[in-house]
Amino acid sequence: MAIKAEHEIHKRRFSRNLGVGLALTGFAALMFALSIVKITSLGGPIQGFDHVARPELTEIVK
């Protein structure tokens, strides 16, 4: 027979955990959005680092 009665501390702990989870999810979404904006605001195509010197990557962007 399982004990089903919840204590008041369980309700408070659940609401606190829910708040922390929502805050972490919001922070992760904010970091993702800022990363996408920063990557797309460079103006040119996104190029990865493939150990090859390319002149278009060495120019200073103003």
C-alpha cells in the first residue's frame, strides 16, 4: 500500500523546482537566440574553420 499523502513541503519544493526549471529554460532560449542573431548579423555566409587560409576571412570587417 503506497503512501499518497503529500506534505506541504513537497508542494513548496515542486513550485520552487518548477520556477528554477523555467528560469533555466528561459536562459537557454535567450542564449540560443543571441547566438543566432550574432551569427546571422555578420552579413556574409557562415564559414567554418577548416584549416585553410582564405583571404576573405583575414580581412578586417568594419
